[in-house]
Amino acid sequence: MSEIINHITAFQPVYRVLNREENLDFYREVLGFKVLVEEGAMVWLGGHEAKKDRFQLEESPGFRPVEGLKKHGQAVIKANSSEIEQLIVRNLDKISKVYKGKNGFAFSALSPEAELFLVTSDLLTDLSSLTEIDKSEIELEEDKTFKGLSDFEIIAMDLNVANQSIIEFYESVFGLKAINNQIEFPFVTLTFSVEESEDLAAGTDEVLDLEFLVFMIDKDFDLKDFAHQFSDVDGTYLDGSAKTFSLEVPDHVELWFVK
């Protein structure tokens, strides 16, 4: 295991989107996120109370939709069970499926860019016990004071990849072994599926898809020394203050390490 694992404090995905407001409506209303910061093309989202950066969008006009499978397969969002109920009762016409789990209700929904999200209060190990229920069976009371999720975390992501070497690249970066094509970090689980589809190897500067995976690093970690390990790898960038390091995963996305 690479030393950096013990210095990662948070994780967030970054997506390219075409229409900012259409997408923000979905993330605010259906998923219950709060817009924390908007700067240029970038939008940072998080919870209404915790207000920690958890998710990013980049408005990308001129980029084309993906043909076939996206690199994003599914993201699992963990949130408070009573707050999930409030999202369900407000958005039955906008969500895809409703489930009953160990800790309460869960639901899945598709973004305007066709990214699939599962919102649950259950542990990742309990997701296999989720049972789909008919929307007509939902009987929940609306809380007029509800504004959105107080906080949330991305606890798992399913990623489609073009070949096995991409999984091996992730293994080499983090010093973790993929078991059944799954890498378990202390903060998120990444599950890889090797698939054949036209745009899985498309560049992040071409299509509307998952763009970056951002790993926030504590201030004590030597990011410059970590970056030096990849001096012979194409597609790397270290800023002058050694507080941001990006690494391009061949035929996939970029990994960003940020202090």
C-alpha cells in the first residue's frame, strides 16, 4: 500500500456537463445537493449543513455526448435516511427506482447526462439486500422545512474501462490490489468493469463524462516526492507550490491529488 493512502482526507468525482442549469436543477432538487461555489465553468457542491466539497461539475459547451457506455457506471451516495425520504416524496416522477433497505428507503436516479446515482443510508456491504418497491406503495409525509441533504459522501463508484491495463495502472498508483476488479480504499470503493464500447478510451477533453477523480491530501504529505515517482509517465502535472498533482490514467480519466 502506498503511503499516500493514509494521507487522503476526502474524495470527489468531477463531471463534464453540457447545460449547467439543467444539471444543477437535478443535483439540487433530486439529489438534494447544495451549490457551495461557482467559479467560471466549475461548480462545487456539498451538503446544506456540513458545506464540505463533495462533488464537482464543469460546464463544457462544445463537448459531445458519449457513444455507448460511459466511464461512469454508477456512483453510490450515502446520506441520512430521513432526508432520503424527503427527496423521494418530492421527486417520485423524477427518480428511476425506489428500494427498501436495512436502514430505510433508497433510490436511483439518472442525471441529464445519463449518469446513474444510487442514494442510500445503508452500508456498502448491505446494498445486496436492497429490494425494489413500486412507487405507488410509497406513503411518506413531506416536511415543509426540508432544504436538502445536510451532508453526503460518495462511498462507491462503478467505473467502465476499456482494458485490464487501466485497472493495473490504478493498482500501481495506490499500491493496492484489485480483488475481483475491485479496489477498496478507506474512503471509497472503486469497482471496474472491462467493457467494449466506442468512447471508453475517449479523452477527457472530448466527451461529456466523468473527467477527474479528486483526492484531497493533508498538508503534511510530500506531494512533490510522490509526483517524482511518476516522472517517466506521460500526462502528469505538478504546480509550482507542490499543492496540486494530476496524473492521466491512459484511456480513462485524470487523477488529481490536491492539498
